[in-house]
Amino acid sequence: MAAPTLLLYTRLGCCLCEGLQERLLALDPPPVLEVLDVDSDPALQQRYGLEVPVLALKLADGGLRELPRVSPRLSGGGLADWLRRNGFSGSSV
């Protein structure tokens, strides 16, 4: 069975996006994280505009569930707890 995956919608040069990615990758162990630049796809650019970063959970059935906006102040154990409360039950967090 594949590890649960988080998808981070981001934009090049977005300091909030870069900060969230860094905080996620700093978790021990880090979650499986896919990063997708919304500017690489016109449909994603139109959907998300300047609303990045957006974090989504890849579901077992192949679907996606967007998570609530992550506070830029959350990191470490607080971020790991927030992920669990929002349905990311990956063994890596």
C-alpha cells in the first residue's frame, strides 16, 4: 500500500509556500510531499490564483481533499498534530 501523500499547490517565489514546504519537510520523519507549481497549468492558475499555498490530501481512491489553510506559525509537533486532526494519518507524521 502506498504511503499517504500530501500535495502542496505553490508558486515560484511565494515565501508562504516556501515556508510551509520547509516546515513540512522538517517534520521527523517528513511526510511524502508532492509540490505542484500552479503557474505550470492554466487551469490550476485560474483555480488557485494568489490563494497559495494550498495543501491537499491525496485519498486512497485517487481523489483529493483540500485541507484548511495552515497557520504560518505552526511548525514541529504543532504542525504534525494539525495534520492528524485534519485527516493525514500517514505513518510518517
